[in-house]
Amino acid sequence: MLQCYRADLHIHTCLSPCADLTMSPKRIVAKAEEMKLDIIAVCDHNSAENVRATFNAAKGKDLAVLAGMEVASSEEVHMIALFDTVDAVLTMQKLVYKALMPGENNEELFGQQIVVNEFDEVEAYNNRLLISATTLPLAEIVKQIHLNSGLVIASHIDRETYSIFGQLGFIPDGLNIDALEISPNTTRAQVNIKFPATARYPLVTSSDAHFLEDIGKVTTSFLLAQPTLSEIKMAFSKRDGRNIIMEA
């Protein structure tokens, strides 16, 4: 039987240097429950080191967690990678870490990059330059995500920076993106007018939350049999009754 599941598929933790330090897995899960979300995805910049803690924090709760990462291509286009398992996203992380720009994070300039466990205990500080672009071309990122059975969503396409339209001005032919994400600042109708090419892609809207109060402010509702990545993929193609309903 198909049910409606409310999802926020783009949430940053305190591992992202631009996120608030209160964005721990435990607090994110608690806020998601408060907002009555059914599915969340943790998508830190070029890293997935807080994904397992988020999975652990959600154990025993009526909340599905997808393993995610927001990867920055060599063209400075941000892409969301979603996977079913922690192991799959960590495989992607190995590739991304090899492609990071040299240098270390400057905490005073960019912010701290904190790895925590499900109990809000600090386990490490990530010193990599996570805020930077990688050396991976956009097409290679899409290819590698799909090779690891993931889904690819182009991040905040309506933004002037770090988006596929902001950086390239178009979606390259043959780039097998599964869906496009719009930010809370626009609507599907506005995006379709400004970027007519979006009409042929599924659209989702997510919070891109960097602060606890932003989690679940906007969501996408999916009509699914269960809250899994494979079901979301079916919704993207409107298969067997699965579908997407945008919310404001």
C-alpha cells in the first residue's frame, strides 16, 4: 500500500564548516521528529563522516535516514549524492577525499568541521579543506554515484553560485541526473519559467539546513510503499503509482 512520506533530503551537520555547531546527529534527529518528518538525508560538504552517527541516533525511531553527501565538482557545481547504506557513501567519500584540493581547513575563516557520535560527543576534527571544490568533473561525479547504486540530485539549481545553472548556465547533454533540487526561495513554476530545461526532470525541494530551526521548513512529499532510496527512484520516474508532491 502506498503512503505519503515527508522528506527533507538536504541537511548539513556540524561537519560542514558553514553549519551551526548545534547541528549534531542527535539534535537533527530530534528536530526531524518534532517536524514530523519521515525521511531525512545528511549531506555534508565533500564528506560523510557524520552519517553513521545519524543512522545510530535514529535507531528505534520512526525516521528513515538516507546516507548522503554534497559533492563539489571541479566546475564548482554542488551535487547531492544519496545512498541506502553507510558503506556505500563511505566508498564515495574515499574517491572525494582523493580529489580534494590540497591544504587544511582554516577554522577562523570557514568554521570548525566536527565529527561527533550519536550521543553528541566530539570524536574528531576534520582538517581537510571540505569547503573547496574537488578535482572531479561533474560527469565523473554522476558516473561514480550511479556505479555505487546512488541517486544524483543537482543542488539548489535556482542559486546564482554553486549550482548547475549558476556555474554552467545549462544542463549538459547526456548528464544522467536523477532529479533537480530547488531552494526554499523559489517555486516549481518560477523555476520552469526561468529554466525551461527543468521541465523534463523531477523536482524536489529541501531545506539545505545549516541551522536546527531550518530543518523541515520545506519538504518534498513522496507517495511510496516504504521510505527507501529505491522507492524514491521509482517516484522520480512515476513508476507503479509512486510520485512526488512538492510542498511549500
